[in-house]
Amino acid sequence: MEIRSKFWLEIDDEPVFGRGRRFLLEAIDAHGSINQAAKEINISYKKAWSYIKTMEERLGIMLVERHVGGRNGGGALLTDHARDFLRKYKLMEEGLMEIADERFRQIFSP
């Protein structure tokens, strides 16, 4: 038996950030493209764009620097704010998992 859990961040009872949006930002960082990131995590470009816009509005910070296509194509880069936010989110996620794992062992171990 294993424990599974999820957590996400909300502002004014509205979701702002969770695991899926983390994967989106990490994929943008890896590919330098919102379109490629959306494909990797199996969502539409429109949905990815909506997630980015919503996160930025609710957090009040720019997360993704976008470059419009042209001769060399467009692209997207994470801002320093995004990288810092991702780092903090991962620390929080790891900490919560450690607490949940320990509590699970205490309660369910033979």
C-alpha cells in the first residue's frame, strides 16, 4: 500500500498553481516554446496560454517571457520570478510529501 496526495495553491479560493502547471512551466523551460510544452503535457496551446495568463494575473508576476515568431521563429523563456517560484513550489511539495510519508508509516505500518 502507498499514499498518494496532491496539493495546489489558491488565491481567493481560485486555483493558481499545482502539479500540472508546474509541468507546463518545466516543459516551457526545456523546449523554449509554449506550443512544444503544451504538446508534451497533452494540452492545447490555447489551454497552456490560458494557464500562463491566469497564473501571471493571480500571482501578479510575469512568469513567461514570450517572443513573437518571425524569421527565426518565436519562443518562450521562464523569467527569474518563474524559476524562483518553481524552486519554492518544489521545496514545499517535497516537504509535504515527507510529512505525509512519515505520517502514513506511523499509522499504517504493522
